[in-house]
Amino acid sequence: MRWIKQDILIEKQEKEQKLNIINQDYIFDNMLLKGFKDLNDKLQKLIEEDQRWIENEWNELGKKWSKWNSQEIAIFIGHILKCEKSKLNQFYDIIKKKKIDGMSLLKMSKNDLMTILNFEIFSN
């Protein structure tokens, strides 16, 4: 009978230890989830702030486009397309020849721009 009580006591202690481990894991998991939620909230806020900044900068850039000259337009297009200087010079020559200014650039579709600047230039 004494052995049975001792076995029961040992089993009870083992179960309490397992329960403590489970509780510690539960607490840790909840802390981790809260940390991820906080991080996610901060990242979402940063993404929204960045998007507002991009929109503001784009709007400011759009206001200035009407004043761009041929060289500035060529540099902008070359930068967007990550072109070498030789391509920038080709863009500049075409833009100057076609008399494209900032306002006409704003009104152009992608296809218009690709046609004017020669599609081969875009694919290189």
C-alpha cells in the first residue's frame, strides 16, 4: 500500500512538472504572439507612412514635370529604366528631336512612350 501511495505521489509530481512546463510554454507563446503583433502593427504603420511619402513626392514631382527640359526627361526615363549613359544620350536626342516637354510626357501612355523612344531601346 505504501508503494502505491509513493507511486501516486511521484506520478502527481511528474504531472505537475509537465503542467508547469506547458504553462511556461503557453506564457512564452503569448508573449511571442504579442511581440509579433506589435511588430506587425509597427511595420504596417511604416508601410502606410512610406506610401503617403511616396504619393506626396510623386505629386511634387508631377507638379515640376511641366518645367522639365529634354535633358531632365531623358535622365528621368534613363533612371527608371536603369540605362547606361549611351542610352540616356539616345533618349535625349529623340526627346529633343520630337520636342517632348514635361506636359506632353504626362499625357503619354506607356505605348506612346515606347513607340517614340523605339521599343528596341527599352528591351536592351
